[in-house]
Amino acid sequence: MKFDEEFKWILIEAIDEGLKSIIGENGNKVIYYHLKELYGLEREEIPERLNIFAEYINRISGLGAKIIEISIIKALCLKLKLEYKEKKIKFLDYIEELYKEYMKKVKKK
């Protein structure tokens, strides 16, 4: 999905915060380093290639990936001033839903 510029930066900040809350600052740096080295994926490009980020998180943390994903989603909900609701949907689908909610709020302004 293509995101608008403002949402992209909000998402990047939420990813930073979500990762840091689970794996700390150094772990965060390691994730970004590996994404760049293995996939040529810069931190700023994650929103455009979110599927690669999600696959990498699943690959390195297995079952723990869900905890990281929830942490990122909670951080994103907080930034967007939306209520976090536990849902049985994939990470990418949840992000897409939040983007749609965000766009509804933006259009109302």
C-alpha cells in the first residue's frame, strides 16, 4: 500500500518506538543494519517495503515477532490517537486499517 508522506514518518517513528520497547536501542540499530545489508532497505524506506520488514522480523524472531508487531501497532495507535484493539489479522493488514482510519481523520479536518 502507498502511504502519504506524513503517515510514513509517523509509521517510522512508531516502528522505532515499538522495536526499542522490546529489544532496546542497540537491538534497534542491529535490525536496521541487517535490513540495509541484507535487503538494501534503509530505515526511511520501510513504509514502502513494509512486507520485507515484516518478513525479516518474523525470520529473526519467530514466535516473538507477534510481540514486536503488537508493540509497533500500539505505538502507531498512540501516535494517531486511535484506540488499540486486539485483532486476529496480519500485521500488514492492521497497518493498512490504521492508515485508512488516519486518512478519514485527515479528510475531516
